Amino acid sequence: MKKRLAKDFLWGGAVAAHQLEGAWNVDGKGMSVADVMTVGGVNQPREITKGIVAEKNYPNHEAIDFYHQYKTDIALFAEMGFKCFRTSIAWSRIFPNGDDEAPNEAGLKFYDDLFDECLKYGIEPIITLSHFEMPYALVENYGGFRNRQTIDFFVRFAEVCFKRYRDKVKYWMTFNEINNQANFNEDFAPFTNSGIVYKAGENREAIMYQAAHYELVASARAVKIGHQIKPDFEIGCMIAMCPIYPATCHPKDILMAQRAMASRYYFADVHVHGSYPKWLINYWERKGYRLDITSADLEELKAGTVDYIGFSYYMSFAIAHQAGQPDFEYDESKSLIRNEFVEASDWGWQIDPEGLRYALNWFTDMYHLPLFIVENGFGAYDQVELDGSINDDYRIDYLKAHIAEMKKAVLEDGVDLIGYTPWGCIDLVSAGTGEMDKRYGFIYVDKNNDGEGTLARRKKKSFAWYQRVIATNGDSL
Ligand code: BGP
């Protein structure tokens, strides 16, 4: 049994371009899906507008202005001892309209400079290609991933990035949290994952399965091309992991939880095995869904399986069966229940460190691949004291408990784990609510939900704590 994490364990932090870069229309960048989402709140969903409406507040337009301030921010990450930094490439910086013939050189140059800045400190860039940032013109002109043509647009983008950054980036992921769209009865994930805007009366579930299929083909084709460009690229998928526990040991609750897990995580089956599970093929048949899945698609899925599984972990879910539901159908917006055995954050996210150990073991048993925790963290309100300090002990407690479970999974259970990048290592715009006040960072950014503030950076108490965690390779929590 190992006593310590591997020497080359990748400690770092994670962000996404649209949530921190700002500069939404600078140097040739096109509008992305994130640019038409307004600020929301704990109980108020973000509004998705048709194009930009003058008087609305779009928090991603400026975000924390990382585009202009990245050098000071990377220096702070280096001071914390980061070995890696996960961010994404804003698709609409490279292809402003998505279907452009040639990439935007100014956009490509920005990421050259950003990756050079990381490498200068020995920080390995970990790159997501599509993190809720599809060019908005693809939504307007093609219906996003409703349309088979969008596969080609994504693959062209991926290929340009693989070639351009082949000597700077080794670890890639194709689509961030691709499985969020399993929650097809809300508007947010289908839009951010796939650029889908539902029309009244449509069969949302069938459309979701079709769009997800096109994305899975796009991912597989990109993985194959990436490996041709550089065989030692490590190209992974990215799954939002919220384990779904049965509410009780009632056999119907057990079956319900099993079906819910299968519905939420079949995406990983396709990424890893290159094929669809039998239950899902039967389900489509039972529902009468006739999807556009060709035999050439199925070959592509087989030819582009991933090298590792990147995943986010924030919380676990629980589920109970409902009377009169013989087929155990999973509708995330209706089926989940509150788990009385765990606490929750101010945003209702259930705090469950042991669920992370469970998730690491579940993925390992299912897929036998290396894993990478590319998001984990605690969104909370922070208070700046009169002396300027920010004592975020609640965040330290959350991370400490999760890292402790992560270590058990690696050291006691033998899980093969590449690294750990807590989410929002610097405060940024929340994806779900658009708030700035839902903070995750080790570094505070002076800006509030109304967009007011100096954007000044300030270290929180957790900064020194995480610095020590990294310096001791996780021995000192
Ligand atoms: C994940 C996303 C991130 C991030 C995080 C926290 O779903 O990949 O982009 O935002 O969750 O969520 P939120 O910002 O809604 O608190």
C-alpha cells in the first residue's frame, strides 16, 4: 500500500474562459452562449436572451478581466505552488462565428501567451476545448448540436488547437460536463452544453439524446485526430459526477437509483467503451425515438475512446421511486430528493466528502481508467473584515474533508488519480447563477453581483492553507 501521493501528482486549480476572461468582444472574439446569459441568483435562474439586450446585466462580459490581468493571477497561482492550471479555450475567440473558414490569429496568440506564462513557472496547462462557450452564431444559424454540421465545426476548432499548442499542452478534455444535459427539462444545461433552445411542444428528451450523440461523435473524432497529431497527448472526457443514492433499501428505490445513475453516466460509457449500453438502445426503441445514428458514427465512436476520465465533484444526490412509475424513468428536475444525512451549502448543494471516495471507486470499477478530479469546491459568501482579511474556514473545512477522502481512495483503495484542481481557484462568475458573490477562490476578487468593484485581488486564509497542502504533497491538511 502506498503511503504518499505520487511525486508528480498534479495539484492545481480550475477555471473556464468565459467565467473569468471578460474581454467578450475584444481582439476579434465573437459572441458565445455565455454572453447572452444575464445575472441570476440563488432562487432566480439566469435569463437566456436572444442576442444582447441593451439594459441587461451580462456578468461574463467583463468577468474578472483575466484577459488583461492573467500575468498577476498566474504569479499568484505559482506562489501557491500550482503544478497545473485548468482552463478552457474560448471557442469564439478562435472561431468567432463557429463556421469561419480561418481561425482568428489574435485569439490563438492570447492562448500562446497564456500557456507560455504558465510554463514559465512550471505550471502544466490542462485544457478543456468546450466549456459552456459555443459561438452564439452556431445557435442562431445552425441550432447548435441539433445539427450534424456542428460536429465538423467543433472538430475543426479542436484540430486547430491541437496543432497550435501541441508542444505546450499535453492534457486535454473535449466537452465540459457533457452529461449535465441529462437534465433536459430545464433550459440551462441544454443551452450551455449543446446550444439548444427548445421550442414549445418539442420532445426535449429525444432532442437531448440526438444532440448528445452528435457531441459524442465530435468528441471521438477529435480524440482520434488529436492522437494522430501527437500520440502522447492525454485526451479525456469531462463528466459532472453527483452520485445518486437510493433513498432507502426498498428494492424499487435501488432500481430507481440504478436507472438514474445509468441515465446520467451513459455518456462516460460512450466516451470510454465507444458504444452505447444495451439498456439505452432498448429505451429509445420503447420510446419510439428514431435517432440519426449511422454505422459510420458507431465506427467513429469506437475509434476515438478517451485516455482518462476528468470529472467534477461537488455534491451527491438521492432518489426515491414514485408510485405508478414502472419503468423507473429518470427526470432529474422531478426525481431527486433531499438527503437528510448530509448538510448543504447556501445554494442547496449537498456536502458529502465520502461521496468523492465513492465516486472515485465507482469510476474505477466501471471504467478501469486513470481519473482526474478537475473540479471540486465550496461556493460561499465571503466577508472582508475591517483589516482586509478573509477568514474562509468553511472553505478550508470543505476542501480538507474532500482531500482526505481522495487520499483514502488513492492510498487505501488503489485508485489511479492524475491530479486535483479545485474549482474557481480565483473568484469568478458562477456558471449556474451568474453571481460573483458565490465564491470559490483562494484569491478574492473585489466585484459584486451588480458588477461593482475595483477588481483588486486579495489572498484569503485558504491561500496559505492550500499552499501548504501542495508543499507537503497533501500530507498536511
Ligand atoms: C460546474 C461547471 C463550472 C462551475 C462549477 C460551479 O458545473 O463546470 O463551470 O461553474 O460547476 O458551479 P456554479 O458556478 O454554478 O457554482
